[in-house]
Amino acid sequence: MFLRRIAFAWFLLAAVVSAVFAAEKPSFVLSLSGGVNHFFPFGSAGDYQAGTNDFPVTPAHNPPLAGLAFGRTAGRWTFEFETRWTGESRAVLNDPSDGDSIEIKTTSHAAAALNVVFRIGSGRVRPFLCAGGGVDFVLARAASYTTNHGFTIEIPAPEMKDRFDPEVHGGGGFEIAVSAVLGFRGEVRYVWILDQSGAVQSLQASGGLTMRF
């Protein structure tokens, strides 16, 4: 249901933006970025269930981030479609019942979103604010680990229906124009992945190149 709502929201926003910008001279921008996605801790020791959820808290971790965005600009506004990929990193989980621990590879993610960007300045250095939302897709695979106490933990791959979650984000940054075509872009954004068990929050810092045409 929420995927249909997101698709409808994307369509409605695209129609509104196209109508508003119809009288403006449009241009297009392609952005390629990379950076770090800092996930804050999520889960609670109160969620512990022996044999089912022995390691309920995932600590903070910092996987790499890459993104690609294509947008249409008019005036100070940009309406863009973006995809972002978050890779794996290492994290140590702890069992609150007996102090056992396990080192795992965290889950990688792919996200697709629509963003609205408002440029504050019009000079060579152009600060901006941005907000958007879309769908986060979990790229988890089945895995097997051995804990420090010698127990084997099997983590199954999630079912397809459980891999999708809505996500929203907001932030800001700046673009530095090198020429009429090329520029550099830096951005920081706060992200909420709205999982059924609770929001997973992260802070993304990224930078890269832009090309206008």
C-alpha cells in the first residue's frame, strides 16, 4: 500500500513542478557523489528474545555511500530523481543476557527518491536546502556467524516483502560552479528509514561533481 502511495506522490509532485516551471527556461543537472553514511544505534535491549533476537541492538557504524541524481532546474528550484547505494561495514553486537558478542557485516542498502532543492544564492558558491523521500531497499543476504562463546548464529535473508521501507530526508549543502557546465557539490542530510519496528536514522555526508546542460 505505501509503495502505491509513494508512486502517486511522485507523480503528483512531478506534475505540480512541471506546471509551476512551465514558464521558466529549464536546464538539466547530473550529479555523481560519494561519501559516508553514519547510522545511529538502533534497537533496544528490551527487544531481546532468547534464540530469536539474541543481539537486539545494532551499534553506530559508518559504511560508504555513493549516489547518482538527475534533475530539472528552473530559477532557484531543482526537481531531481536520485538513487543512492550504502555499502557494508563492520559492527560488534552484544547479547545483553550473557555478554556474548559477535562481529557482523552490516546490511547494504539501495534507495530511490525524489528531491526538491532550493538554491539560496546565485553566485559562484550556491548554498541550497533539500528535502525528499522515496523507498529504501535492503540488500541483505543469508549469513552465518560464530559468537565469542562458540555458538553458531544463522541470519536468514529477509523475504522480498520485508525488504522495502519508505524513507524521508532533509538537509543542505553548497555547489561551487567551476564553469557554466561543471561544478562541485557537497551535502549533509538526515535520513529516516521508516521500518515497521522503528525508524532507522542516519546522517549522510557526501560530495561530488555536477554537470549542467
